[in-house]
Amino acid sequence: MRVLYLENGEKEGRQGRNNQLNMKRILEPEVMDSVEEAIEYDAMDFTEVNGAFAQEAIALGSSEQAVVLDAGTGTARIPILICQMRPNWQVVAIDLAATMLQIASSHVHEAGLQDQIRLELVDVKRMPYKDEQFDIVVSNSLVHHLPDPLSLFRELKRVLKPNGGIFIRDLFRPYDEVTTDALVGSIGAEYNEHQKKLFRDSLHAALTIEEVKDLLSEVGLQAVEVYQSSDRHWTAQRRGHW
């Protein structure tokens, strides 16, 4: 059992701390690859949150040129926004769901960004890219889908340049069902019952902020700030220098 050092200097094992949680992690399917799921996901209005994500991500790099990896791109809404804000940046956008990438391709073509965004069917746990290839890695709402997120963080560290930027955001797992019920009830009448169930399942499958910190430490990703960025999200970020 790996030993953790807490801020007050006390030592606590990962399993011991997890046992203090009332709500255990319940996995959901890793890949949403049916046509119906992809269409329904793409129809959800994430314009505001995607825009905020893209703006915060590009703020972590001041260079006019950058090669970005978007891990778990879905239908490529975020890479499109990034490239519209940074016309000289290149994005490699990967996903394991072929149907998502089909929709993503149509969005990229509609935006006229085929020369900036390269879509690839790739497993984030086993990426075919060279070591230290990317200036910045971004990922939105991917981590909770993975049964073993450690493999993702290892791969991100491998393909990222030593001084590269990091911007990862996802849901965090609430401590109890009462909190989960309140979050699901807060998403609004515009979401149907199936979409609310998907959100509930994602909350159950998410990590806690402490679990995220542990994983980053375990793979040796240093100087990464991890914090609660909303009533349901954590963010991990590091400013890049390239």
C-alpha cells in the first residue's frame, strides 16, 4: 500500500483514505460508440463550458506555435474553439469512439479547420505517439470513463514535453447520494431522463480530487495544480514553457 504524506505531516494509506468515503466508485462504459449515444451527446448544449475550457487552456501557453493533444475529444467541439482562438496552433484530437469521430469530422469541415485539426482513432491508454511530442495536453470529461486512469496519466506524461502545459477537467465523485441527487436535480428541465441518468452514472464513476492528486504524484507529473473548479468539477493545470 503506497503511503501518502498529508499537509499536517501525518501518513495515511490510499486505501485507508478511500474507505472514509461514503460513496464508492461505480464504473460506467469506457466508450460511448453507438450512433444514438453520439448524436445525443453532441446535441447537449455545452457551448458555455466548452468556451471557458478552451480559453483557460490556451492561457497556459504564450507561444504563437503549439502542437496540442486533445485526449478524448468526443465530437471535437473544444479543438475547434482552440484553433479559432489560436490560428497557428495544431491539434491532434483523439478518441476511441468511431461514431464520435465521424460527427467530429463533420464539425471540423464545417469550421474549415481540416489543416489545423487531425482526428485519430486512438486509445489514450496506449498512444502511438513519440515521447515528448506535444507542447500541451488537454482533456475534458474523459477520466471518469476509464477503469484505470493511471494508464492515461502515464501516457500523458510520456508524450508531453518536459515543460509542457497541462489542462485536464472532469467531474469529481460526491461523498454521498444526497449530494449526488442534488447535483442531478440541478441540471435543468432541458435534459431528459436518459441524459440525467448518464450524468448520475458519470458522477458515480468519477474520481475524488485526492485520488487525482495521488495519480499525478504516482506518475511523476510535477508542479500541477489540482483544485475544485465548480460544484461538480476538478481541474488539473500547469502552465507550459516551450
